[in-house]
Amino acid sequence: MAFTGLVNIVKRKKTLHCGFKVRLGSDVKIASVCNKTWHLEDEVYEDISSSVTCKRCQKILEKANEDGYVTFGRR
């Protein structure tokens, strides 16, 4: 079951990616989950997780638990 709740949305061109916060020195940037990059021209806002249109980000959101945490790799 996919995560349902508020997520950071990164709008890059026409695609809506899920985002996470990255601290770069004293700045905090929002990078996309699927390719872990950020661009100056990205629009960032909060919205519900069902508005994400990136296929790779949707697959990652399917792995998230009810708190929104995703664990990668083996345990």
C-alpha cells in the first residue's frame, strides 16, 4: 500500500516528483527522490502524495510505511 499524506513536491518541467530535504552548509534544499538532484528553477511546495506523476517516485512511495519512512537495501 502506498503512502498517503503530505509530501514535498518538486515540479520539474511538467513532471511532479516527490522530494526530500538536503542540508548544504547553512542552506536547506529540496531534492527529488528518484535522481537525488536539485535545480534552481524547480518549484517546491507541499501537496498530497497522490499528485506525484513521476513513475520512479511513485514506486518509492509504495515502499513507504504509514509514517512516510522508506528503507532501502537489506536488513
